Amino acid sequence: MGKQGLIQKLALQQKLSPQQILLMKMLQIPTIALEQRIKQEIEENPALDELPDYDENEPAQSDDDDFKNELDDSESDEFDLKDYMGEDDIPGYKLSANNYSPDDNDRKEIPFSGGKSFHDYLISQLGLRYLDEKQAIIAETIIGNIDESGYLRREINAMVDDLSFSQNIFATPAEINEVLSVIQDLDPAGVGARDLKECLLLQLKRNQTDYPEESFDLSILILERYFDEFSKKHYDKIIKKAKITDTELKEAIDQILKLNPKPGNSISETAKTNHYIIPDFIITAHNGELELILNSRNAPELRLNKTYVDMIEVYALDKSKKSKQQRETIQFIKSKIESAKWFIDAIKQRQNTLMVTMNAIMEYQKDYFLTGDETRLRPMILKDIADIVNLDISTISRVANSKYVQTPFGTFLLKSFFSESMQTDTGEEVSTREIKKILQDCINEENKSKPLTDDQLTVILKDKGYNIARRTVAKYREQLSIPVARLRKEL
């Protein structure tokens, strides 16, 4: 019985062909990565070529070419050239969807700015410090353990071991702390701190002359003695323990809030290579009608390599008995051409699947794409679109994942338009994203001295017809990266 069940299980398993696997992989690639994937394929497969300049007078190869694996039979020396190329003399493929936007020619190349990394910036400053050879090595080790935010993320004793094993340098914790104090004096202020408290104190002390003396002393006091109460916004406790007034506390905290909790970001954001989001789709609106464009600039026109096709033609015309080496050559060429055709077909299917899927999403959320009003978003799950385009849910998921769409209201991750639904008091189905938008608006408009609690937000949403539990409100608030009411409090 067990054996029969195993046989049935194996029979039900879906077997994917190499072409299907290739297509699934291509669907997952966003436009920004597709160009590199195509270049890689061209480098690995000499039978695949990029068509730089398309001549409209050049006959295009038929899209329905099918070829058979006749050389799999070791006794067969003959094969039909038509299996590998169409009836036209030049087997050129033009993979153009004829849907380029008018500005595509001006945007084919995006300049990327480069610069020193955050760590390079710190090391360059060491040249202005008086450090001996040993201290310089210690300094570079410390900088190597500073993260992009500017914090030292390794214990002093651990760096003692690192220097001993990797650099053969024996340093004491005191020597490392001495060099660390030099690094903490570098720009930006606060770099090399081991926690937030030390980071803020370093910045305050560096810029002491910028603050009134009383406000500065109180700010230092708050960070050194009442940092836990400050981080949790227990302002009443600070006022009571420090015996100060509300006004004095507000002035001191205002000085602290001007500091940068992640000093490294100010350098790394401008020094590192810029990253641009290249949309996979572009939606425009004209007189109440939507137009969808598939961004195809990173999908160059591809064709079979003419040299390889000519080689196939030469061997095909030669009717003499072929040697083993010739047969292996023919088999190699055939496999490369076959692989190239699979890849070209996968690109075409990818473009078609993307367009069909995105068009369904655009029509489903037409009210939103025309107005930009998030409350007009309809509840939409993967199955809704899968049913419309008659594709598998997993295929829709691959299309939605890591793809961006440019709209008149901004560029968004495609999967952000998918959301669950819930019913209002009137029985109307609304998107959970609509509820999150209302929740966000309520918090933006709240009195920051008395921020709304989750219970109060629940009551407000119920008054608006959204009957949801407090724990659901808390979940949506966390998904929006909004802290609890106590941490949103301002003086």
C-alpha cells in the first residue's frame, strides 16, 4: 500500500521543463537586473548576439521556428537546416514590444556618481593625526569594525585578540582605548561610539560652545544620569528627579533632538554609489484613460549569431560522411543555438507575462491610478489577478515581487498594491491599506503632547465604520513603523 501511495505521489508531482524553469527565473528579475542577466547570457553563449542597430529592411526570422533534436540519434548524419533557422537568409530577432515612451532615448543611460566610502573617509583623516606604526594599525582595525551608522560594533577585548592573531600585534585594552579616543575626535562627530548614549554625549561635548551653558549642562545631565527615562520619554520622572521645570526640560531636550543618532549615515549616504529605482512599468493618464508602458530599455534586441548559423549551413550542405569531431562540432553548435532560442523565447514570454499581469492590476485598481487616492484602492490578493489572466498564483507572485511601477503619483513597489479585505459596518468590502491610510492620518493630526493610544485609535476607527479590534490596530501601527503613544509624545 505504501509503495502504491509513493507511485501516486510521484505521478502527481509537476515536472518542469528547462524552458519553464528559465522563464520562472526571468520573471523574478526586475528591469534593473535584467540587463546584467542578458549580458551574462551573451558572454556564456556565443550563439546569442545583441542586435545594436535594427534595419527595418532586414527580414526578421519567423517566431514559430521549431527544431528537432535529430542528432540525438548517433546513427543519423543528416539534419534539416530549417530546424535551426527560418526561410529568411538572415536569422535576426527583433524583440521589440513597440511600447517605448518618447523619452526612452534620453534615458537609456543613467549616470551613477561614485565617491569614497564612509570607512575610506575616516582612514583619510588618520593622515592628519600623529600615530606611530602600531597605533595606525590599531586605528585601521577599529575603523574596520565601525558600521555604516558610525558605531563601533566590536568589544575592545575582542579587538585585542584580532590584532594578536591577524596582525601579530600585542596591544592592551588601554592602548586600543587611547587610539579609539583619537577616532572619536574625527568627523563626523559621534563616530566610534559604542552605543547611542555615548554617541550623543560625544556630539554634545564636541559642540559645547554652540549651546547655552545652562541648557548644555542639563542636556549632559539627562544623558548621563537619566538616559533610560529620556529614551522611554518618562519626562515626569526626569522633572521630579532633576528638580527642574517643564521649560528647562524642553530646552535641554530640544538640544539633544538636534543631534544625529546615526552620524555615519550623513557621510555614507552621499559618499556611496547612488542607487536608482528603474521602474518596470510606467502608467500615464490622459483624459480619464490609463496607458501602460513596459520599460524595455534594459532588454536589448537579440538574435542568433550569424557565424554559428553559417557554420550549421556549411555542415548541412556537406553530404559526405562526417568524422566524430565534426559530429561533436555540429552537436555543440546545435546545443548553443537551442539554448539561445530558449533564452530569446523566455525574454519574449517574460515581457508578455509582465504586460498581461500589470494590465490586469491597472484595470483592477483603475480608480486609484486615476486619482492617487489610497482610499480608492480595492482589496486585491494574488488570486484575484491570477483568475483574471488565467495564470498560476506563483507566477503572479513572481511578477509582483521586486517590480516597480511609475505612476503620476510616484513610483511604488508592485506588491504594495496587494492587500487583504475587511467589511465595514455597512457591509462594504474595503482594503486594509485604506484603513492603514486613515490610521496614519489620525496619528499625523494628533496632539503630540497627548498622543492617541491604541484604544483611542480603535474607537476613532469604529466611529468611521471600521469595526476592528485593538490588537489589529496595534498590528497595523507596527506595520507602518509607528511607535506606541508614549514614544510619540513631545513636550
